[in-house]
Amino acid sequence: MAQPMSSASDDRAPRPGRTAVETPEHTGEPTGPAVLTRALTRDYGGGTGIFGIDLTVPRGCVYGLVGPNGAGKTTLLSIMGGTRRADSGEVVFGVDRRRVAVSTDVPEFEPWLTASEVVELAGNLVDRRLPREKVKVALHRTGLSGCGDRKAGSLSRGMTLRLGLAAALVADPELLILDEPTSALDPRGRADVLDLVASMREHTTVVFSSHILADVQRVCDHVGVVRAGRLLYQGSTAELVDTHMRPSWLVRVRGGGTELLRAFAAENWVARVSSLRPGLFRVEARSLEAGERHLAEVLSRSSARVVSVAPEESDLEAAFLSITGGPR
Ligand SMILES: Nc1ncnc2c1ncn2[C@@H]1O[C@H](COP(=O)(O)OP(=O)(O)OP(=O)(O)O)[C@@H](O)[C@H]1O
């Protein structure tokens, strides 16, 4: 695993026998999840920690782990990455354990090493004959091309985060675990890292945690929602957004449209209709199917002059609030 000096965890050494880490033999085409956890529990006391987490990360996906502060994301990723122990449960890898790389939310490096040396060292831990060119490529991919000779101790927080990423990906991991990889970055930096993550899809499985749900929605095809140490949802991002959002449409008509407003309000399939301003309504349906089936019908029965009908974009933020019942 490429994780040289970058950890801020409390207890690095997994206790033998406490967290089972299995690596199946590799024969032929790999199948099954890249990594999964079974009933993973780490109880810090006082109701904090993680409890009975069954995470399944399909191979080749970009998996986003989201949850409020203190939900247990770092604890979970640290146990998966081998830098914390679990009280019980297991982590099962479907990829070669040596090809799992981790970048923590607060990477720490020896301050006197240059950025190139940090990345080279990380690479050599995985492959002693790692071509020197790979170090340059990793620095380039993480936006640190001009910084190879700078001491790690002189880098800003955002640059240190990028250096952690470069160290993690230098040896082409099969599974990359990233804790809050965009949290310390400016908008440009965030976009760069998200593009990088998106470009790794399929040949590398990526698991990353984030507070920024727009980032997760942008690059993650799978998502896990944790709150208070428990996994509330996991599955495809699209499904999460579709099933946890009440589908809605914005309807614009010429004139006031009071008669149309009443017509919508009388329909069973309409969960709510609200007037945003004269001539503009939001129609919320009880299901996507019902809305798509009946919306046009009501419009055609009405004498209102319809200017436009547009489905409202569902987003992960709203789905997240619906699942967790509160802000993140
Ligand atoms: N070493 C520890 N000892 C005791 N409690 C801890 C320890 N590490 C974390 N916790 C507690 O466990 C809970 C989960 O923490 P964790 O850092 O895993 O959450 P998180 O989802 O990563 O939070 P954040 O988004 O704020 O980084 C929190 O209540 C935290 O205070």
C-alpha cells in the first residue's frame, strides 16, 4: 500500500486478529467488488464511532462517502486503509492489497524532503524499480509540475493535499482511498482534482469522502450516506437522487393561471402545487411516473396558455437532506 508518511491517525498498527483483511487469489479476470466491509465496528464510547457498516464498493466505480461532521467517514476510511483498527468486523479486498493507496485528509510528510523525493519514496514502497518518469507524471497530474524541488514543509495546505494525492497515485493503484481530497482546495483546485478522479474511473476504483455534495454528484457513480456511525444508504447516485426526491416541474402560463392552479390542487397525484409568482407554478408529484403520466393531461384540459413546462433538476444535496432528515 502506498502510504508512506501520510497519516494523522491515532493508532496506526492494525491489531492482528481484530480486523480481518482478506485478499483473494488473483486468477483470470477479476470480478466482484474492489473492496467490501462486513459489520465493521469501532466504538469510541459515548455513541461515537462506526457501527456494523457493510460497505460494498463495485470495481471500477468512483464511490463517494458523504455524511455530516463526525459521522464516521474518516474512521471508516482509516480502517479500510489499514491505519486504524476495528473492534470487530472485516475488510475484504478484491484487489491486490499492495495496490491499495491512501491519501488522508491531513497528509504529513517529512518537511525536509522535496516533493519529488516524497513521491519517489511512496512509489518505491510499492515498486523498487519504479521508473523515475512516473514521479514526474504523478506531480504533473496533481498540478505540482513546478514544485518537484520544493521542500514538503514549505508547501501550503492545498499543495500538501495534492502531494498526498501524487504519492498515492504514483504507482498506479488498483484502489485509491481519498479522505476529503478537495476540502483544502480553492475552486480551481477542486475542479482539477475532480477531473483527475473522473479520469481514473474504470482502471482505478476510487473511494472518496467529501462534505461537498456537488463534488460527489459530479464524479461519483456510487454513493454511501453515513450518519452517526451508521450507513443509511448505498447505491447508485442516480437512484439515490431519483428515489429520494419528490419530482417537480415548473409550469409557466400566460396571465395569472388561477384556474390551472386549482386544477392541479385537485389532482390525487399532485403532492403540492405552489405559486412562485403570477403565472409561474411548481408542481410536485407523488412519483415521477405519475407526474410524467398526468401533467400533460391536466394542461391540455385547462384553457391556460402554457408558455413552458420544465422538470426541476434533482440534486444530491436535496436527496441527502431527505435521507438524513437534516443539514449535513
Ligand atoms: N481517536 C478517537 N477517539 C475518540 N473519538 C474519536 C476518535 N476519532 C474520532 N472520534 C469520534 O468519532 C466520531 C466520528 O469521527 P470521524 O472523524 O470518523 O468522523 P468524520 O465523518 O470523518 O467527521 P468530519 O467530517 O468532521 O471529518 C466523532 O464523533 C469523533 O469525535
